Amino acid sequence: MAKGYTGEIIEGHANGRSEGEYLSVEVDFVLLHDPTFALILPELKKSGEEIWDREKVLLTVDHFSPPSSIERANIVKEVLSFAREKRLPHLSVYQGICHQLLVEGPWLKPGMLVLGADSHTVTGGALGCLATGMGSTDILYALITGRTWLKPPEAVRIDLREKLPPYLMGKDVILDLLGRYGEGGFLYQALEFYDKDEAIPMDDRFAICNMVVEGGAKNGLFRPDRVTENYLMERDGHLEKSKDWLEEGFKYSRKIEMDLSSLKPKIALPHSPAQVIDAEEIKDEAIDQVFIGSCTGGRLRDIELTAKLLRGRKVARGVRLLVTPASQRIYKMAIEKGYISAIIEAGGVVLNPSCGPCGGIDKGILGREERCLSASNRNFKGRMGDPSSKVFLSSPLTAAASALAGRIIDPREVM
């Protein structure tokens, strides 16, 4: 079977039990956030069971951060009450979006098997581990037993060649893939990326892995390399290197080559992340709002490039520019480096780290027939507000350029 590195990870975590093609595997870490954990909580309490290993669980309050209604405030209250009662050691309240906090913390390393109660848990695969989202029942089982059942997916190798030109970001790479292969182009497959020149920054790798699920993939990961090592060294102060990091010879069902130097800035049209065209093809598409943030587009490099493009300029009249750092740590670093002041001086509004605008939760909901260009990951109908609104997806760089123009443009027009 063409199982790639993902299959090696699954088989390495198997404990000998199987049901057909499914293997019983040990779980290394579990990610939870407020609304999905609230769904699990009644059954967890009813079972009378304890969490199998509290040290291997991260619980965040990031969706209702802070709550915008009484109902959501009560959900957060219930989640926090349980966390305090059980003395969960890794509890993060209003500190950032769960997927960013997961990779900022010391937990994830290459070769691990990580589950999350959210589909964009796949983001963690940028660190060379198998990270994937599951439904509430599966997560409840994993929390109690420390195990889950997985069928090794077919693996696809994607070779990324050359460096990203200054007008492109990781978001353009994944949008190009989605545009070529569609929403179901990688159904229950593992996408394994090889950065041949070790030139793609880690923040861009997170964005790429974050959106593999929009193509139906089970997970996405980057083969660990020096970029991975440097990130882990900076994060942890040390490096636990495994010999299988550098192994070659994994089998793949197919191989895809991408020459990054030949790509153009991309736009996903409403209402699908896979309905992708080149930004230069759009003519006079006016926008009401630009959103740069979420677990896809709110990292330090995203904010840095946004600030550099905006510095000394003004957002177009009538356009609302909302910027959300993915974590408080990123927010603080962006302040220290002057990025936040540049955004504010250009006319942008900076929001606290949360999932608010991306999921139409709060702080940036769209009104009737409004149009938004977003650096987030989904543009389904009604995703960010009124069902008649339209959401286009792009890289943070394209979004910032469009905020200046008041319409969707190719960032090369203003760079």
C-alpha cells in the first residue's frame, strides 16, 4: 500500500488490534476547544470515566473569546468549571486560536499522532506529525482510552520546488492545489509535502497544511527538514531528532510537482475554497470588508507582510480592514516590531485573538449582500454572516493589497 510517512506513523502507534483495514492506535495528544468540548462534556460526565492522561490534552477557549451572548457565556462557564475541577494543566483562555496555540506549545514533534475536535487540527502536520480532526464521539473515546481507530490513507507526495516569489504566500500554494484537484480531489488521502529547497517558512507551511482538509484529505504533513529543526530549536531550546526524519523510500500512490516560481496570486470565489482563479483575472470586484486573521492567515509573517505593504498608505475609503493575530504571543511580537501601529495608521482595526470573524461568530459578521476578501480558510455560503453575503479567499498579501485598492487585485499592482 502507498502509505507514505503517515502510514509509518499509524503503524508505529498500533497496539496489535485491528478490525479489517482499521488499526487500534495509541494517541499522543488531543486538542479541544470550547464549543466542541461542550458537546462532549455531558457524555463524559455521564460515563463517570476520567481523562486518560491530563498532560496530553490542551483545552482552549478561543471560539467564544470573549462570549458575545449569554448562551455562549454559559458554555464557557461550564467548560471552565470542568477544567478547574479536573485540574487540567493545559488550559488556555482567550490566549489565541487553538491550532496556533497547539504548535506554539512544547507538545508537537515529528512522528507524533495528534487528534483534535476540529477539522483544522491538520495544521499541526507542518511539524512532521500526523494531526487530524475527528468528530465528538471519536474524541470522547480517545479522551477516555488514549486510543482511536485509523485506516492508513493512501499517500500523495507533493514536491515543492524553487522559492516563493515575494508576491506569493503558502495560501497561494494550497489554493492552487485545491483549484486543480477540487474539494474531493484528495478524499481520505494523506498529502505529504517535500520542500526541495527548504525555502518555505514555517508560517506558510502551517497555512498549507491547514487547508488540506478543504480537498478532503485526512491529513497533510511536511517532511521534517532544517526548517522544522530550526522552528523546534527556537520553540523548545533543544532538538530531539529521530533517525526516521530523513528516511527516503516511502511509497506513494501518486506524485505531484509544483514549481513555485511559476505560480500566480490566487483567489477562491464564492462559495468554495476550490473555485480558484488567478487574482489578475478579477476585474473591478468591489469589497466591503477585508479580513486578515484566523488559524490560516493570522501568524507573524502574515501580519508582517500586511504591515509592510500598508505602511505609509491608507485603506480605501469605505473598506473595513480587520486584522486578528492568531495568538497573544503573535500580537505582542507584532506590537514590538511596529506592525500593529502600521496597520492602525493605515486605517485597519486590530481584534483580539479569536475565531470570531472567520466562523461568523462575532467581531466582523457580514451584512446583507456584503462582500469580503478573507485570508481565512472557508467561504461557504453564510460562513461569515448573512447568506446573501459573498466571501472570497486569498493570501494575506493579496488581501492587504486589495484593502488599499478597495477592490480585489493582484498584489503585484501595488508592490
